[in-house]
Amino acid sequence: MNWESVRRKYPKAFDKYSEWLEDPTEITEYGFLVYIEMNDKHTIVNGRYLFDFFDEQGIYITIKYRYGIPVEKSFIWYIESWYDTHTTRTEAEEQAFEKAFEILENKLGL
């Protein structure tokens, strides 16, 4: 995840996520795990927290493995009526989270 991009594009949704994480001062990328710096403590948490966060917001992300025609293997993500296909689970999850931040930003802006 490019957290700077998320913070810039979806400021309200990012703030809500930050609050949910007990207000970390910095969130940066560390592979696919989330690296959080809070009050001089460094914590690495699994991306599962993003699924839990969006579940609590009523935005449900589904990732499925797909094998067969037209592609040999791929991962597909779904959120409501949106979906996309990627060659790796990590790519699918990152894109799904990005879309979830966009959806939440729109909900918070209403």
C-alpha cells in the first residue's frame, strides 16, 4: 500500500483508519504488512486489520482464487458491485483496499 497516496486521496477515510488504530503517528509500507510507528514504539501488524476495519465500516471485501479460462490463474476481488482481477493475491488485496478507502471517503463526505 502506498500510504502517502491513500492519505492524500482519501483524507477522511485515512483519518478514520488512523483513529481505529489508536491514532498512530505514522503508517508506512513494510512489504505487504503495515508498519506503524506510535509514540516511539514500532509495531508490525498483518494486513488482516484492514479487512477488520472495513468490515466494521460495512464495506466487505472478498478475495477469490480463480483458475481456468480466460486466464490460467488469478485472484479476483469484489466489493459491492466493483471487482477486478490480478495475478497475485497481494495485488488483488492492495487494489481492493484502495477501492475500499475510496468508497469510505465517499460515504464520509455525504
